[in-house]
Amino acid sequence: MPTVIFVRHGRSSANTSGTLAGWMPGVFLDETGQVQADGVGARLAAASLPVVEVVSSPLDRCVQTADRLSAPLPDGVRRSVHAGLGECRYGAWTGRPISELVSEELWKVVQDRPSEARFPDSAAYPAESLSEMQARALDAVREIDARVLEAHGADAVWVAVSHGDVIKSILSHATGAQLDDFQRINVDPASVSVVRYTSRKPFVLRLNDVGGDLAGLRPPERPAVAEGDAEVGGGAGPGSGAPDPVG
């Protein structure tokens, strides 16, 4: 099955100011975040991964990250935006300082029992629960992954540029954990986390990787099969980055 590389957007102005940005427009990468996004692109290019598409959250900081990491990739890599990868809809919490939010009772629920957390609505910004966020993000990943598989085959790689809470909820699901455990996962700005979805279960190949070689994610070379011969085995050897077909 295709390999999905989840990239959190680089450091933004909201990250440095301690603001819960949510779906606020006009939140862009700061200088450090731009360098981080460029670095992810350089890592992807150096690894010569067969990236066929970069899909981004529609929010400015993710689109900017996707633009910058796509720049060194080969021509022909498709770019698209999917609302399902967008940030959690924090409603009335949007734009508020995190230093204020930590004193609210809902903050404790978000940290300790996130499956029960739903953010308050506001006139300016709609809200959703963390469970709703996870469900629509997983739906988006499944939809894109199926499309990539059909168009490009099982060895394809695609990149999803999204947000911390969104990626954490996806990774929590991929590990078989409950949403209530998703706060145990750390996803830094411009970090790389990698999942391969199969017909049986997801396999987590990288988590919160902020540096180093990504070449191990390249699909293994497949030996040529003579006409009339059947390929025997088909399992990838150790270190190939492919999940064990036996589980």
C-alpha cells in the first residue's frame, strides 16, 4: 500500500506568541518555520522517495509549508488541498492565549479525557469535538490513500501537511490506541511521522522524526519475474521499511 508521510507545519507566528490559532486566517510561518519547511523538502529530495502528491490543510501555515517542501521535489508531483486535514475547529477558543486557556475546566478534559472534549461555538468560528476532528481526518487520509493507490500503485508515497492535534489523533489511531491516549504523542513543528496503511492494519514507520535520512522509506526493489514464472515469497527483508506481512 502507499506510504503516507505526515508533516506538521513549520513553526508559525501563533506558535511563538502562544496563541491557539485554529482556523484563523493569516497565520504564517516565522523565519524558523520557513527554514524548517525547507529542511523537510531537502530531506525528501535527498532520499529520492517516489512522492507523487503533497496534500495540505487549507490553512495558510500548512499551505506555505507544503509550498516550500515541494520546491526541491521533481516536476510532476501533484499539489492539492483537503479540508479534512485542517486544524481542529476550536470555536470560541480560537485566537485566545494558551496561558488563559489552561485555567479553564475544559482544558483538563482536553488533556485527560479528550474523547469527551467539545469546544464551545462562537459567532466567528464553528466548533467541533476532538472525536469529530479525528473522524474527518481519518476519512480524508483513507480517501486520499485509496486515490493514490489506484492512480500510482502500492509503492507510491504521498505527503500530508497538517497540524499537531490532527496528526497526533491519526497516529494514535494507527498505533491502536484510544483517542484518550493521543496526548501521549508528541508532534513537533516540521516533524515527519510515517504510516503505511494495509488491508489488515496500519504500520507506523516513523514518529516525530525531526532529522536524519529518509532513504529507508524507499520501497524495496522488486526482482524481475520471467514470463510464466511466479514470484516466490514477496516479503521485504529487514530494514526495507516495509511492514512484516505476517503482522
